[in-house]
Amino acid sequence: MDNNFFGNLFSPKKTSGKETASLPVLYPAPEFRGLENWINTPPIASMRQLRGKVVLIDFWTYSCINCLNAMPYVKAWHKKYQSHGLVVLGIHAPEFGFEKKYQNVLQAVKKHQIKFPVAQDNGFRLWRAYKNRYWPALYLIDKQGRVRYMHFGEGRYKTTESAIRQLLKSS
């Protein structure tokens, strides 16, 4: 096994060739499960509705300091790349019981001026479908519905933005 397996798996390689070739196809994006209480959008029933778009899924919770530290970057990517085909979805997965309350999530979305769609995953069904274990967690999905990049925790903002740009450029 390659000694740098995880580095290769989670981040794009710098190449002089086709940029999209540097992002591996990891697995098909799981279908939506257990999402409710959509904010900033009518309900999105299926990942299939988003085919042809690059999708950034952000698993977050409003009382997680790491999530709040990463949020300005996620908001900036939404603002900068939405018109180019990026769809940002905030999937709110609560760490504590009080975070399950819709009114608390709605208040946090307003307080932090989050404009992209947010859905609650109180039962962790989508979280488990992604086999996620961390807050925040970013999953970048290509136009064909395949997970191509993921990052857990804070940091690597330039690498993540580079991956977004690469997938938006691909046909």
C-alpha cells in the first residue's frame, strides 16, 4: 500500500495535465435519507435532482466551534460559485439534543446569514449513508453524482476551493 494513501485519497494531486484527473472517483454519492425541515429552499427530494451540478455537502452543527470557523469559507464558496453550477447543501446533524429543535437551527441559520439550503438530519440517516464521523465534514460531488473529494475538520480551504474549481471546469 502507498505510504501516502490518505493524502492521495483526500486531496487532489498537483499535475500539469488535466486537472480533473487528479481527483479520484471515490464512490457514488448516497441518495438523500432522513432529511427534513429544509431552510432556504423547497425540499430537495433526491441527489438525482442535482445531476449536472457540482454539489458540496457540509455536515455541520450550530454549536460546534470548528463548524462555525469553517462556515465563512463555505458561505464564500456558495456566493462565488453558485452562478457557475455549485450547489452547497448544509446538512445539520446535531451533536446535542437541543440542536435537534427546528427553531434553534432556523435561528442559527439567520444569525450566521447562511443563504444556501440547509436540511436537518436529526436521525443521522444521511450522515450514516456517508459513513461520516466528524463535524465539520465536506463532501464534494461531481456532475455525475460521484464523491470526488472529502475533508474533515477545519483547514485545507485552498485545496477544497481548488477541487471545487476543478469539478466546475469538467464537462
